[in-house]
Amino acid sequence: MLKLLVQRLALGVATLLAVSVLIFWVTELLPGDLASNILGQSATPENIAAIRAELGLDRPAVERYTEWLGDAVQGDLGKSLANKRPVIDVIGPRLVNTLFLAIYAAVIAVPLSVLLGILAAIYRNSVFDKGVNIASLAAISMPEFFIGYFLILFMSVQLKWFPAIATIKPEQGFFQHLYVTFLPMLTLILVVIAHMMRMTRTSVLSVMSSPYVEMAVLKGIPKGRIVVHHALPNALAPIINVIAINLAYLIVGVVVVEAVFTFNGLGRLMVDAVAKRDIPVVQACGLIFAIVFIGLNLIADVLSILSNPRLRHPR
Amino acid sequence: MNVLGYRLTLTALIGWLIILVCVGSAVLAPWIAPHDPNAPLGQRWEAPSAEHWFGLDQIGRDMFSRMLYGGRISITLAFLATCLAFAVGVVAGFAAALLGRWVDVALSRIADVILSMPILMSALIVISAVGSSAAVLILTIGLLYAVIVFRVARAVAMNIVVLEYVEAARLRGEGLFWVILREILPNALPPLAAEFGLRFSFAFLFVASLSFLGLGVQPPDADWGSMVKESALAIPAGLAAPLYPAAAIALLTIGVNMVVDWLLSLHSRPHGDNA
Amino acid sequence: MNQWDELQQAARSGRVSRREFMRRAAALGVATSLASGVLAKAGYAQTPVKGGTLRVGIAGGSTTDSLDITTYTDTVMINVSTSIWDGLVEVDDKNQIQPELLETLEPNADATEWVCNVRKGVTFSNGKTLDADDIVYSLNLHRGEGSKSGAAGPMKPIKDVVKMSGNQVKIVLEAPDADLPYVLSDYHVLVVPNGFTDWANPVGTGGYKLEAFEPGVRAVLSNRGGYWKEGRCNLDAVEFSVINDDAARMQALMAGEVDVSHRVVVSLIDQINAAGSYEIVQAAAGYHFNLPMLVDKAPYTNNDVRLALKYAINRQKVVELMFGKYARVGNDHPIPESDPFHNNELPQREYDPEKAAFHARKAGLGVSDVILSASDAAFNGAIDMSVLFQATAAAAGINVTVRREPGDGFWDNVWLKAPFMTSYWGGRPAATQMLATAYQSTAPWNDTHWNDAGFDKLLADAKATTDQAKRKTYIWEMQRMLHEEGGAIIPLFKDWLDVHDSKVKGHTPHGMFDLCNGRIAQKAWIEA
């Protein structure tokens, strides 16, 4: 089993390496360049050339890739082309914000969705199950900006309960942070709860239809007990998987929610950086997203293997 | 109720109805729209009235007419992107499953790498690099989703390829194309149909998100996502204008998902389940 | 609106003096106590109070912002920089030049050499005393081969900057320019100590020092005490929060999360007024939107095409629908009504589909000839305006294709390259400066490629002379040329629209730029 885990890890690293090439190559394709974007309407051919030379944009791409990757491995992501600040300093606070919101949402959403999913499975075909099913279907189908604007319109503009813009300031306390990010958190959990809950329900139900559970039913063991003691442990792998996917979403996929609530997260930073052609920042964001993505999938993989003996010997 | 021999549930019926209404009004938009969708007819954000059911937008255009035309664009974009994703993804997936060996390894690894980047981010970079237009949106979303469809199609085909009658057909020396057409496709159709619906609903939301972020079709046309973006300033004014197109997006997606649920339940009816 | 309302409006926007206001209020029979109350509310003649923290919700910031003064392009850095540094001269709210770190600027007879006296007794935040070397160094940041400054264009006519003595410098020009002080008021031209390069740790003569700076997110400044300007820099601290999104910025204001904001969305003004505790600060001047056509690219080489399009836009409707009373129609030249050299005898160009159709037919304009490259990066509402233009042009039988360009790289890929596009000009304090920046044949920012020897001659003459009557003749003639043949459709002049909580004082209108011409931290104070 150790061999298997090492294999997975190596595969993850290899994928990451390939992704880094992809990121570097794609960002090189961005048209327009930073020199003229820094200057905006003030750009003239002379001052553009001056900035380009200063930023080293005239060197060959391969040379810059190897240098970039070498530095990145050592934790040096380079400097922002635009304002020459270390990329770490630019990304750091944004990453903290993003993780804060993701954890805030996950802490509420994960237990709630697993619980709802199990309950729906236990009471399948009941009014509760059908209600939760319809509600989650609706939540999955709503674009994030619909939920976001809806919450802003009613809970912020009309009722004035929560702020419409979620700006985290370092000098505010922890609970203030929870308060100002309440609406984006709510938007996010509505989306992820639906996904995770539906997956939990399906997984539990599919285990429930397996022969040994049916045997347990025939033996007259109470349904709740069967679910918790027999079905759930065996359904854990797919549930862990869907949780990993949703955690990844909470970190890398929330740019629309960030835009709606003007939240200063990593997604908006990357969009801004793409707009301004600040390539080192785009590359660093891309790399972080890929690490989160691959890392979470890897963790889910490993947990699945550990939790389910049958998966220890994949095809 | 039974349709074509399949038992139709209430939710599936509602889903089909929603799809019918949305697609129908999109197709018939030029005939049923009460006003020119691009003509300014009055003041900014005029309230809904008998003349203008959903009121006027930020430069006085009829929201209802714009919604009808917008739906036409949104649905077309998502549908074409999904078709492209399936055309490319299914071919590649079947090829990987049937040819195996290095073709499978190469295609699967490429898919792994591409899907290791968040799809929304990949799309944002590509579209802002080449500029947004209907064609670019369809190509970008279609090709990115082709990677996902590839995985699904490969898995489905893998399960069928090992069935005895397919192997028998191959042993009989029948051509690859023939095997796909006659043996694999019919069996792969039900799961792929459900996947098509699911993919469409994702593509539809994806188009909406990209348009909302400002990467939609060219003005004065607007799909539903762009309409939300265009009228977003109504929100702080306490007006619900941007919620109409957003609700339309949600409605159609719900409809599609209801049908997808039904399709899934059709061929994975475990032990007489009638949920 | 009755006369009293109008007068109050005028007082709030600074269009009447204190004395004039009291006189007219008395003539309307308004009680003196009531009138002076209005004046107090409008921020007139009150003694500033020291202390407090001002929170500014501000647009125009980016994660790529740098403190390097040569790279500034937008509001956030302009406002942060005037808190830390001072300029050479300042343009006041009456559009007059006021001395700043240069106390006097004396031209020779033909305005080609200017002798300037450096203010004495001003110290930088590192303790160094300001002298002529600092001025020379600071001006040279924007000059010479390879300068990457945004002010490199306007500074080009400066041939040399010579140190005369410890506190005197001479500026030598290539050609006469009686308006040099206006050129020196450019927002990039700030004074740093001689040899200064460490932009991350700014050293300046300004009233505040930088406490925290996160580009595109926020900047926090605290008062460093003992500022040399009388009555300025009264706040203990200023906090700029970057909120580029219009809706979010207005929500932040109304939720009480910021005290001051700007780029007020016209459609939300009623709501802001209804809340009762905010004041709109409105300033009308040279800020205008334009649709430049490159006059050397087909089909715009043909003046009939340019005229057809000028007649095909319904300026009145655009103003009415999009900006209400906060914009005024333009007449296809860049000199605003508020400028003393505004040509008020040119007939106002109206929407005339018949004339537009006539000129289009005469030019043989095809259905796919006109492509308008539009982006909200040019100005907020550019796409909406383009779509309105498209609709009114269609009524004249002219087909305009609107192409939404990505906001990213807009100034790089589109501006000065696309034959027909949406753009804007912030306005300039002097008419000659505006015309020289955007319409002189040699100007790097000539966004219509307007190239006319007669025009260039008139401009040089206008700059060289100090005879106001002659100047007027020259400048009026240039406006006529642009109105009749120029490449820019100038549909409207837009007001700067700021807003603040009623407790904020000293935040008064300024025609040049919003937020007190970028000096909000210097001028605003908070009522105790």
C-alpha cells in the first residue's frame, strides 16, 4: 500500500510539472503587454520601450521558464512586473482571505451536507427527502450571481442586516471578519451543500442496495443503525471525493462570488493580473490553484484508499 | 404517465415543460417579442407595466424583449458548446477505450493536466487572450468540456468494450468504425444522453458566468449573463431588474437538471427503484 | 427648480462666491440666518478643525499600482501621492495657478525662459531642506531619452532645467509657451529629494506619511505634523479603500463604511439624496467623452463620413438618458463652456438624420464600413453610449457595428490604433494645453491623427502671445476647425461627481479632476 501511495504522490508531482509548463506557455500567449498597460493612456512608444527593457520582457521564453521554475521550487515566485513587489507579498494577503472564506464556508457546509444527505437517505422518498432533493436541485441550478444579488438586494439593501461588500481589514477582529463575509459565505454554502448532500445521499443509497445491507434489513436491524454502521463507512470514499472537489471549488472557483461581493480574494487578483498582463502574478496564482487542485485530489485519493479496502487494489 | 415506453415522473414532466417553454420562446423570439430588443423606448429603469412586462433597462430598452432574444443567444451558445464537447470528447474517448495502449495513455494524461487547472480560470485566460465573441465562447467552452466528456465517454466505452458480444464482433474481424456504430454506441447512448443534459446545464451556467464577468457576446446583443452584468447597478438602487435574467438562467437549469435526474434514474434503476 | 433652489445648488457646486450668494439670497428675500446656514453646509469659509480619520472609498486603483510617481495613471495613486509629496504649482478651483514648491515663475519677454524661485524653509520627511537641486532632479525624472514617465509628452518642450543658485532654477523651452505653469501642474510632476530612487519608502514634503500600502486594496496615511501649507492637511489619518466596482462603492458609502467617495453613479443620485445625510459635490469643466476617428484611415479620411457620424449621434438623448443634469452636450471640440476661450458662436450640432444620411450618401458609405471599438475601460457607460449611437445612426440609414473590446489592454491595443473608438479626456486647465496634448500634429497622444499645418501655426501663435484678444481669435479658430473637420465626435462634457457624508467639510468642487483635483487628503476635514 505504501508503494501505491508513493506512486500517487509521484504522479501528482509529475502532473504539477506538466501543468507548470502549460501555465507558463499559456500566459506567454497573452496579447498586449504590461509595459503599455502600466502606462494606460500615458503610453508612448518611447516610454513603453523603456519599461520593457527594464522588466526584462525581451529575453527568450525557455530561459525565463527554467529560471522561474527553479526559483518557484525554492519558494521565490519572483516580483510583480507592475510594481516590483515580491509576488509572495502580493498574493499572501489574498490567499489568506481566500482560505478564510473557504474554511468559513466549509466548516458549516461539510457537516451540514453530510448530515442532510444521510437523513435524506434514511428517510428516502419521504416528504423530507423530496423537499431537500428539490431544494438542492434548485440550489445547484442557480448561478452564483443570482444567489449573491438576491441576498444583497434583500439582506443588505432593504433590510440592512449585512454589508454588501465583504472587505476584510486586518485591524478588525475575528468576529467582525465573520460578520462582513457572512453573505458571500452564505452564497457559497448554498452552492456546495447542494452538491455534497446529493452525492452523500446517492452514495449511501447505492451501498444500501448492496446484498449485505439488504441482508441486514432482512435481519430486522433498524434503518438508522444500518446507515450509520454499515452503509456510511462503505460510502465514505465517494463522499470524501465530493468533499475534496467542493473544497477545491471553494478555493479556486469563487471568482464570480468575489466579483459580486468585491471580496479581495485570489480569484479576482488573478483576473486583475491577467487584465494587466502582470505575468509573474498570473503564473503564481495558476500554480497555487493547480497545487490546491492536485493536492486535494491526492488527499482524497489517499483517504479513499485508506478508508476502503477494496480500493487498495485498483485495476 | 408513459412516454415512449418510459415512465414519466412529475418532476421530469415539469422539467420538460420548462425546457419547452424556454427553447420555444427563444426560437420564436422574433415573432413574439413585443418590442425591438435594442431600441431605447423610454427612461432608465422604468417600472414594469402592461406595455413593458419587465420594465425598461439601464438605457430604456424593453427588458422582456431583451430576455427573449437573450435566451436565444444563451441557449444557442451552450447547446453548440455542448455539441462540440461531445463531438470531440466522444470520438477521443471511444478511441482511447478501443485502441488502448499509448493512445489511451497519451490522451488520459493530457486530460489530467488540463483538468488540473480550474476550468473557469483556463477559460478566463484564453478568452481574454483572444477576445470574446460567440465563436470564441463556443470553442473555448466546447474544447474544455470535451476533456470532461472524454473521460466519461472513455469510462462508458471501457465497460462496453469488455462485453462478450463486442469482443466477438472484433474477433469476427469487423472494422473499428462498424464496431463503434453498431455495438458500442447503442449501449452507450443512455448514459451519454444524461451526461449531455448535465453538460448542457453546466455549459449554460458557464456561459452565464463568463458573460457576467464581461466576456460575453458583442453588444447590442446580450445573453442572460451579460444582461445581469449590464443592469447590476439597479441592485443598490433597490431594483430587482438584474434578477429577472438571473432567474431565467436558474429556471432553465433547474428544468434541465430535473430531466437529467429522470434520465439517470431510467437506466440505473437499482432493484426496482421508482424514485 | 425655483431660484432659491438653483442658488443653493450653485453654492454647493462652488459656482458663486460667498458674497455673491449672500447678495442674491437677500434679493430673493431669504433670511440671512437661513442663507448662512446653507453656506456653512456648502463648506464655505469655515475654519477647518484638526483631527479625525477620513475613510475614502475610491475607484481607479489596481494591484499593479506602484508608488513611483512617473507611473501614475489614475485617481488612487494621484490622491495618495499628493498626501506624501507636493508639486511645483497647484491649479486652484478657479482654474488659477497658485504657487506650491515654486514660489514664483517669471518668464522672459518671449516666454522661452522661466526663472523660478524655490520655496524656502520646507523640509522633507527625512529632515533634508528643499533646494534647487531637488527641483532639477524631480523635473528630470520626466525628461530625456528613455524617460518612462506619463508626463514625458508634456515635458518634451522643456529643453533644459538649469540650477541658478541654491534656491533658483531656470527652465528653458524650445518654443515660447506663456502657459508653462499649467504644464508644470501635471499630476506626475511632484518633488522628491535629489537622487531619490527608493519608491517603496517615500520621502516627501507632504503633510502625511505612508503607514500601509496594499496596491489595489488600500493605502493608509497618518499626519506627520507641521505641514507648511496654511490650513491644509488637518486629518490625523486618511484611509483609502480601493473599490473599483461602481455599485459596491456606492453601497459602501450608504452603509457608512466610507465617508467620501467619487464617480457617483448618476442613476443612484436620487437615492443618495433621499438618504439625507450625504452631499453631492458637482464640478463642471473640461472632462469629456469622445469618439475619435483616425482622419488618415479610410473611410474617415473623407470629411463627409466624419460629418455624417457627427450628425448621427443624438447627444441630447444620450445626456438625458444616461447622465441627466450631470452632463452637457458637446460641440465636437474639446474646449468647455467654463473655459474663458470657449467659442460660444459656433452653432450647436444637433441630431439630424437627414443631414447624416446626406453626407453618408455623398461619401458612398457602405454598410460594413463603420466599426466602433468600444469598452467601458474608456469610461463607464461607453458601451451603453455606443449602443445608443448605433440605434440613432441606424435611423439615419447608417450601419454602425459596435465591437466590445476587452478592457484589458484597451489603451495598448485599441487607443491610437483602432480607426474609430470610445475614449475620454480629463480636460486640461488651459485651452492651449488641451489642444496641444490631443490635436497638435506632433503630439504623441493625437488620437485622431489630426494633421493640419494651419492649426499647428495657430496653436504656436496662441501659446506665444500674452495678448488675450489675439489668443481668443486663434483659439476660437482652432475650435471652429475641429468642429467642422476634426476627427473627434465629442458628444458631451461630463461633470465630476463626488459625494461625502455631511460631517466632511472642505471637500469642494474642482473642475480639473475629482476629489479636489486629487488633493482630498490635503483639503478635507471632519466637523467635530
